[in-house]
Amino acid sequence: MDFKSSEQPARTTGPRSEDALPETAAAAVKVVIVGGFGVGKTTLVGSVSEIRPLTTEETMTQAGVGIDDTSGIDGKTSTTVAMDFGRISINEELVLYLFGTPGQERFWFLWRGLFEGALGAVVLVDTRRLEVSFDVIGRLEERSVPFVVAVNSFPDAPEYPMEELRGALDLPESVPIVPCDARQRSSSRNVLVTLMRYLQGLAMAQEAS
């Protein structure tokens, strides 16, 4: 009678080779992606991350009815309940760690931990629901966290000139505001590059003062 060998192939442990940091990486920066409920934060992190993104998406249930404002996003069926995580190399030496925050106000207590050690933030906005961004921007300003604003593109969203949106959001002239399609890696990457350039400019201005 033949018996199959009881020996099992060795199980590999540790990170996948494609997830390893580039050998040339010299600096790592933490960046937070924030915005109101359903503005595309998970999509942005997923589209731009060079590693398999970590998400904490859960199916929306009746428990959120009357609590989460789903006006304008009736087709949304899942939501982030803790954070999203991804990574992107801006160049051979600079790596960004991306942390996407939950958008519902009932999960904002998680923000304090997510913002710890963050160098800056991207505020993602939806022109169909600009009002959900007001409190988000206000919280960043209270924490003195530098940020840029990215206007996410949705098929049925009205389009406005960037300067008109700047006025509606009451943004200082110094804060960059750029268009974005969170589904496209190149567009999301351009937003992050804009943030890095903005942070670099702030650092140079501080050194000169």
C-alpha cells in the first residue's frame, strides 16, 4: 500500500518580496488621507499603493441609518471603519506611508492616533457635497496639520473653477487645491507629489525666517 509523504513544503514567512522597501529608500513619511463620508479615500489609497493595500471596509447596515449622512451617495454599500493603509515610492529615496481615515463623524475619535507622526494630509472633497469637508478642514487647521485639497472627479458631480471652490471652502491662497481622479494612479500620485512640494516649501520658508 502506498502512503503519501507526511512531509509538508516549508511555509514561507515574512513580507512578500514585492512588498519590501526599495534598497535605495532613505526617508519615509507618514501622510493621512482625510475627507467626508464617501469622497473616495479608500479608492485613492488603493489606486496609488504599490503594495496590496490594507482596508477595513465593512458592509453598511441598518445600524448606520439616521446616523451616517448618505445623501448624494445612495449607491454606497460599504464603509471604512478603522483605516486604510498603503505605500508609494515618490522617487528612489522617498517613500510615503498612506493612512486613510474613516469619514463618518462617529469614527473621528480614531483620528488622533492616525495623525500622530503625520507630516501632512490630503483632504479629498466631492463637489456634490462640499459641506462634509468643512469640519474636516477645520480639524486640520486646529491641529496645525499642513494639507492640500484634492477635488475628486465623479461622473455626476458638477464642475467649478478651482478658485471658486477655494472660496467656497474658505482656503488660504497658500493652500494648494488640485483636481483629482482617485481611480487613476497617475492622478492620485500627482496629488501626493503636490503635497510633498508644498511641505518642502513650508520647510524652506521656516528655515529662512
